[in-house]
Amino acid sequence: MAPEIHPVLGFPESTQTVSVSLIDCGARLDLPAEHFLFPNIEGHERLRVPSYSFLITHPSKGRVLFDLSLRKDIQNVALAVADRINNPSVGWKVSVPQDVPDTLIANGIELREIKSIFWSHQHFEHIGDPCKFPSSTELVVGPGFTEAYTPGYPDDPESPVKAADLKGRRVNELDFDFDNSRESISIGRFKAFDWFEDGSFYLLDVPGHAAGHICAFARVKPDSFILMGGVSVDWGFGCYDNGTNKLQDCAHHPGEFRPSKIAPIPKDLTPLHVAVHSKQATVSPGNISEKINKESDIERAPIYKPAEMFTYEMPRHKWSLQGIQELDACENVLVIIAHDGGILPVLQQANGKEPSYLFPRGELNEWQDNGIKEAIKWQFLSDLAVRS
């Protein structure tokens, strides 16, 4: 069956670009899949994933970071988070041999060069340790963050954010409801904030995953873009939203927005596309359908659904996921989410040689010319591959 007609998404025009580098500092999460994904799929009981940070460099306005991955001294997260990590019955395993500040310094970037840190949202595997950065580095958060999560732990015992992370630096909360000082902009269905005011780098208001949840959208060529997500496709690690009694979660795997009616599984998908770790692994719509007992539309509907008991604002979350699907279906937009480990083998083996798409050896700006989207988009299906 042919894909449905893709909605026309108009992106603002500009010739100004930024460079984008994906930082994999080595942090790893190992979690029970059933906490976050539905249905349960045999062979995919654990989610073993990285947590990325993105370095964005503007040619004249300096460097910024989108997300900070995990902090190295993981025992020093806010108490509400530590209680869950340290509870054996929860079944979470966390490893952080090196953090983002360590990685930057080891590769010749001084922390004072980072002008701003953008937190996609407040979950511990995204906020890292901003205290390692000088006070001149501002912290940028999404709308509603201050009301929901400040003053921070320990002043608020339930806050997932530490007061020390915010102290002594500017905390800049984005406002997407612009007055006459800024032009109203949208990227797809999402409100957008033109950070450098030249069309090179936008923050998107992507509601539903957590209060103040944002994504980043970078122009790497005049008509080529990268969407970076803590995203609606992220992890929510059980931190309570102030004033509610619900855990904040949304989607947790690329299979929650892929495939879709506008971007179905390709008919010519071969084992090579997804079997990066095993020559014996194969995948097809048929064996996926058998694994999850899904009777129809397997090629055109997401593999997973978010577990509703762990979802904050489900209707808005579904609306945001549809918006991510629309962007993901655009040939000139590369979507990378914070915990998609399936893409690493491709990015680490670029051109069959040493890594050339990961920090510090390379960047992602040439993704479209080099066919990176086609190479990584369906890698997550290897989680479901049948091995013989």
C-alpha cells in the first residue's frame, strides 16, 4: 500500500547554517522495557541505550549544547531520582564512565566556550551537571519549567532538579507566545523560537512529554535540517510533576513514531539494513507482526505505544508524536532522538573507516549527501530481529 500524501511543511528560508556534532560520552542506561513500552515483545525485554548530547556551533555566535546526558557522579542526582535508581526492585542500571564536560575538555573545547545549555526537559539523563560550567554559561529551559520544578531539591524534596544546578547563573525560560518584538514562527505544527535570529537554529515547543519540553531544529545546509530530541520520543524517568500525582513519560523508542502512514516500512528493506550486529539476523513485517501479535497495518503504524500509566498529558503527547512523524517523513529532515542506540554502528563505521560522523572526529552536516538517513532510519528494527 502506498504511503499517504505527506502534509506540506513550510520551513522558514535562510542561507545561514550551523554545524551539529553528536556527542556520545559513553553514558549507558539499562532499563526494563515494560516500564515504558507497549506491547511487550519477546527478546526486547530490556532497553540498553545511550544518552546523547548535541554540540551546535554557529560560525560567528559561538557554541551551545542541547542536553547534557548524565552526570558522572550519578549518586548526586536529586533525591527523588536517586531513590528510584538505587531501588533494586525497579531494575534500572546506569553507567557513566565519562560525562559531557569531560568529553569536551579531553577534545580541546574549554567549558567557557559554551554560551548556552538547552535542557530538553528535566529528566536526569538529559540535565547532566551544569555546575561544571562557568556562571557565564546560561541555562535555557522550556515554558512552564520554573513554575513546575523550582526552587529545586532540597528546598523542594520532590523536585527532579537540584537547586545547585540553577544557582549563580542565568536561567532563561523560553516564551513561545511572542509580542511584537519577534515574528511568530512555526516548524511543521510546532511553535518555534529562532535562537540566533538568523534562521540557523530553532527551539521547538513540543508538549506532552513533560512541562517545558523542547526540541532543537538546526539548519545545516540552506535546505537540509536536523531535528534533535530529548523529544516526545524519550524516556521520562519517573519524576513527579509538581502539583500532580502522575509520572512524566512519553515515547521511549523510535518504534513509537515509526513506521507511519506517511512513512511506511520500505518494501525493499533487507537484513543488511537492520542486522548490524549479526549476519544471521533478519527482519520483515511478517516476523514483526508475529512477535507482537499485530493483525493489520504493521508496515504503516508505529511498532510501540507509550505505557499510559507513565504518560504526562497523553492527548498532547499523541499530537506531538504526529508532528514528529510529519517531520520524520521529510526527505530533508534527519530526526535523531536522545536514546536511539541503533544508529551508532552506522555513525561509528562511516565509509567503512574510523568514525567520521560523531564528535570529536566529525559532524552531521553532510548527512543528506551521504545517505545517512536511509542508513539509520530503520536500525531500531534490529531490536526485533529474528536470529537463527
